[in-house]
Amino acid sequence: MKGFILHIQPVRDEDCIVTILSPHQIGTYYRFYGARHSVIALGFLIDFEIEGEDGRFMPRLRGVSHISFDWLGNNAKWLLWHQWIQALSKHLKEVEEVDSFYYNLLLKSAQRMTKQNTKRVVVESYLELLAFEGRIYRQERCYICQTPLDTRVSLMQSFKLVHPQCIHAPSLDKKSMMRAFETHSTIYLDDSDVDYLMGVVQRGL
Ligand SMILES: [Zn+2]
């Protein structure tokens, strides 16, 4: 089975509890420490086997092999990938059965990161996720004060649109943001807009 590591919780003697997003489920497994085991880290895509699934104890992770991406040595990309994984992990907390959309979204974003700007890939993935969950902000009114929006907007968590003066935050062009909502693309946004949106992604979903 393949999956992305969403969370690692150390327990005793360097053992750990690992949460993994697979195409149809989010599983929590026990991993015994051993010198011959391959290294695991948050955000890794791994191939793995499970044993003891029907027992009284937590199923155990075994036969782990890491499926690497060629940007893995790039620290800046790795840091942004971590932030994206952490936002997603928090969002999917307590969930056990998932639509394959989430696994496929991570797989696609990891593959796109080889050639494309990482922040843009993450922001576009976030837009795709909001659209999938039916949470794209469709109102012409400010989320905070409920009066009509102007030509410049600021964003709250989940890209909810507000007046810049309502949250004292940087702003961007409303039409460009609406286009991003429609297309799930950041092509109409400049790099400083994308930096701002990445900051919103870090606050979670
Ligand atoms: Zn307002």
C-alpha cells in the first residue's frame, strides 16, 4: 500500500506512532524502531505493509520503502511541503475513511513541485481542495462586516474574502482572486500575492 506520512508521534525507545494518508483511508500504525528500518519523515510518500490489523493492538507498520521526489534535497521546497502537510493533517484529524481526492491531490502536488514554483503549487492545491469540499467563497460581501466588497480584498482562513480595513491585512485585486477561485490557478496573481496566500494556507484549512 502507498501513503503519505501525515504525522509521527514518538513513543518509547524510539518507537513511534505513524499516521498515513492512503488513497481511501487514514490509518494509524505502530512502528518499532530497528536499525535495518528505512528512515521515515513527515511528508514522505512510502510503500508499506501492515500486520496485525485484526488484533487487539494497534496494527504495525512494516516493509517500509521511501518513494522519493527529486526536489527532496531542496530545503526551501521541503519546508513549504511540511507546512502544506501540516495544514492538511490538521484538517483531516479524526477522519478515517477518505475520498481518494486527498491522496491524489498530494501526489499531484508533489509531482508538480519538481518543475513549478512550490508556493504556487500549494496555493493551487488549497484552491482545489476548497472547491472539492464546496467551500470556495462565493459572496460579494465581506465575511466580517457583511457589507459589499471593494476592488481590493484581504483573505481570512479558507480564503474567505473581507475588506482590508476589517482585518488590517495586505490586500489584492478582487477580480484576480475571483479568477483564481474559478480556475484554481495563480496565473493572474503576482509573486507577492502568492506569498500572502501562502501565509493564509499556513493558518490551516
Ligand atoms: Zn468588512
